[in-house]
Amino acid sequence: MLTEFENIFNLSLTTGTVIENLLAALICSLIIAVFYRFTYRGPGFSVSFIHSLVILALITSIVIMVIGNNLARAFGLVGAMSIIRFRTPVKEPLDIIYIFFSLSIGMAAGVGLYQLAFWGTLFVGAVLIVLTRTNFLSVKKGKYLLQFDYLSEQKFDEPLYILVLKKFCKQFDLMNIKTLEVENKNQLSYYVDLRDKNLNNEFINEMRAVSGVSNITLFFDDESF
């Protein structure tokens, strides 16, 4: 078994082998890009990230071919990569998954394991589609973040917007109070559990009608209304 493992990295590179490895990495990475396009559900879809996934698989394949079974090259590449500082923030956890996905497929293609690269791409991609499209294992909640500015009026013991919250919400909890520059004006953040999610427009309209309430925003599912 150890001999078979060593043979994977004992690469005899020819021009044909290099081209085959790069083509395998390219085809699989393009399939990964298609999977990403169908499974991404966050804000601000990035075309450059898709391009990066394709190029990442190709570069990984090249790196694996450069290393081969040479331990000195491997340590040399580790040292070279250690001086690189990656400062681009990753917006979605799923993006990290796809980065490792592309890396692993590039490695498989780089050592000539074409069947593993191809079927691994299809299997992992299919699992990602099932998980994202069916919301498998997700807990559905009707809870959102309500944020608005409120200019308090001393003549009321209880703010009038509380009546609207009681009407449309099963539960509401004050999460944050931020003092604004205007006197007696605060920015309030409530965690609300709506009775009926289909009435969110009516809820916002009634909140707007309350004296002293302005700049209302309701956040849920990475969208704002």
C-alpha cells in the first residue's frame, strides 16, 4: 500500500501528461464554477470569484506537478507561499468550501487521478446543490431584525410603536440602543418574531405612521426592506 501511495507522486511528466492534467483541472473547475453559480445565495454575486476558482484549480495542478516526489521542492514552495499575505475577506462560509473544493480537485488532476477528480466534482457538487436548494437541516424561523430611529416624546408612558409591535409580532426583544446626534433621538434594534411574514409591508407601513419613527429597516434572509 505504501508503494502504491508513493507511485502517485512519482510523476513521469511529458508534454502530453501536462496537457492532460491541465485539461482535467480546467474541465472540473468549470463544472465547480457552474455549481457555485447555482448554489450561491448571498448578496453581491462575484464573477471574479468564479474566475478565481477556475484559475486556482489550474495553479494547484501545476504546483503538484512541480513538486512531484521532490521533498525539497515541497518545502521550498511552502516557504515561498508563507510570505504571501491574503487580505481579501471571504463574505460567505460557502466561499471557503468552494476554495478547498477547487484546491482538492486541482490536486487530484495534478497527480493524474482523473476519475477521482471528475466523480469527486460531480458528487460534492450534487451534495452542495441538495443542501442549498432544499434547505436541508435548516431551522425555519420567522424572526427578523427591525431597526429604526425614534424621537421620544415624554407625554407617553409607553412608546406608540410598542402597540404596533404587539399587533404584528408574537415576540419582540430590544437588542440595541444607539444614541444619535439629535436630542432625544435614538436608533433602536429589535429582534422580532412576526405573526405573519406575508404582512411585513403592512407592518412597516404602520410603523412609519407612528409619530417619531423614521428610517425603518427590516432585515431577513440577507435582504433588507
